[in-house]
Amino acid sequence: MQALVASGFFKKAAIRFAAKHVEVDLGNQRLRAYQGARLVLDSDISSGREGRKTPPGDFKAGPVKSPMHRSRLYHNAPMPWSVQVHENVFIHGFQKVPRHPASHGCVRLPLAGANPAKWFYDWIDIGTPISIRGHWPVAAPRVEKPTFFGHLSIQNAVIAIAAITACVLIVLFILQRRGKG
């Protein structure tokens, strides 16, 4: 893309604009927007949670771009600064953006602070490439650390401690009696 700029009498110079593109990193819950090689936005996001995951792939922004879109699937919920990514998946502003998947499939950008959602909406053009990659880490299986009493319940552990204490007291009593005799 380029623009013609007048400079002096009847001189026109063509200025080339750097191509825009967007990268959404689901694994790190980040959105990065680039103009050419220059990073122009780096923001936390919240993508689709388990069962409603944000689809990975290569998309183009649009055709819907609206300052206040309303969800057709989720009770007419407000979606400020919306840019369509794919079917019912949008990048849009939201009040709470935890750094983990929490949406119904959309990519949420914060409205707070510098308002990256509005900045992104104003910056992006219909047709801008959007690449969504990665996946949110699946929770590692919980590994039980061995304890002193192994698999004993708390009640059994208390009984075991009481028994050990009684044995120690009996041994001390016997040793004390032997010393006096």
C-alpha cells in the first residue's frame, strides 16, 4: 500500500506503508501487532476457555468491524471495539482480562489502562492478516509428594504419633527405673 504526497509545485512522491499483521499467542496469552517488522502493540489477552477454545489458524480481519458489536450467541453481550476474526470469533475489549483462557472463544483485550482494545480497533484495517498460534498449557498431572506417613489419613497419622510417643515414654520409664536399682 502506498500514498501519494505532494511536495512542492506539482511534485508527488509515493510513500510506501509497511504491511500490518497480528500474531495471537495462545500459549502465552499475548497479542502482538506489527507494522512491517516494527512491534506497535504488545498486550495481555484472554482467549477461549476449555470447551470453547479460540481456533488456531491464519485469518484476515473482518468483514465486521464495529465500535460496539453485540453477541448473537451470548445474550446480546456488549463487545466494544470488535474486529471479526473468523465466523463468531472476534478480538474485542473487555473489562476483566485474566492472563488465562476465560472467554467463549473470542480474544479479549483490556479496556483499562491505555485501552489496548480501542488502540487495536483504530489501528487495524479490514483484511489485515491475523495469525493465531499455540495452545494454552494443559495442567500437569498432580504428583503426590511422599509424606512421612505415606498414604495414611490424618486420623491414622495422629494415632501413629500417639503410639510412637507412648512407646518412647515407656522406654524412658524403663531406662530410668534400671538406673535407680
